[in-house]
Amino acid sequence: MTDQDIDPAMMRKQYRSEIVDEGSLAGNPMDQFALWFQQAADSHLFEPNAMVVSTATSDGRPSSRTVLMKQFDGRGFVFFTNYASRKGRELAENPHVALLFPWHPIARQVIVTGTASRIGRDETAAYFRSRPHGSQLGAWASEQSSVIGSRAELDRRYAELEARYPEGEQVPVPPEWGGLRVVPREIEFWQGHENRLHDRLRYTLDGEEWHVDRLCP
């Protein structure tokens, strides 16, 4: 290693923020998420709805990628993808999934574990119609996670679709494209503090009731 090399072992930040007390938490983790999500958005974070989605094959081989969360409510978190993509295939054979919202600038993260299932086609179509025209065409042009010969081939596919469905013309929803809803079983709220004495508050679903535990950092 030269003098110019960066040593990750020497990269440290001291987090300074308010202690998160159990008594201040909402009774339902989705209500607590809504509060933290609004605070993340108000802090002008870049894409606070970006989350790392981790899936695994039936024999436990994991994979991760960053995806945009597009909906959340009391039922869980929704994102959209090509069902034939790697994550789509893995979730079809193993529905267990983890989500991570990495809000580094405000020293927070939210970690979700649960199971994923497809949403209804009407719900998918409603969201698809709300997408920009170019994004609708992109969903058709890209056979997500499959090998393609070149960037030029991808651009050619898009151009052909653009000619077939000009701006203003309705683009049909691709049959293998749609939403997945992650229904949480655990949600952990992590707040960074100095001396690595972070707050970790984990909601766990027990039957129909949520209970909260504090975890050692």
C-alpha cells in the first residue's frame, strides 16, 4: 500500500444525534417508518426511497441490489420489477427477503425482514400508467438480468418501441413486469451515536401484536 492509498480501517465518523427512547416510538412499526421516512425526505436526502433488496435462492445463495420503494402502508412495502429478473426468480422460489434503507447523512437506517408476494395486476397497471412514457418503454426494452450483446442492441430495442408507441399513446403493461409487496415480520430502526453506542430498536410481530426490543449495538 502506498502513501496515497486510502485505508478503510482509518475511516471513522462520530455520530451525534438524539437518543431514541422506546417510549417515543409508535405502537406500529409502519407508523414509525412513516415518521422517519418523512424526516429523511425533509432532510433532502437523495432518493430516500432507495433500498437494498436482498434475496436468496432456495439453497441459500444470496444476492443484493438497490431498488426504489414505490408504496408503503399498513400492508408493507411495494417495489416493481421484471418478474423474470434475478430477484424476481429468487423470490418466486424463496419468498424470504430483507430490505435496508441506508440513510447515511442523518445516521439512520431501517432494516426490514419479511416475505414477498406479487400484488394484483390492477394495482400494477395503475402504477405503470403513472410512470413517465420513457420508463414505460424501458420496461419493455429490457429483459432484466438477461445477457445482451451490446448497448447498441438495447438502444435499438428502445427506438423500435418508441416508434411503435409515440408519446401520448398508451403503452400496455408488460406481462412479466409488476409489483411485489414485502410483508414485514421484523423492522429495526437504527440511529447512530458517538462511541458506537447506537440505538437499535427492533419491532417483532408476535401473532397480531408488535413488541419492541432494544438490541445491543
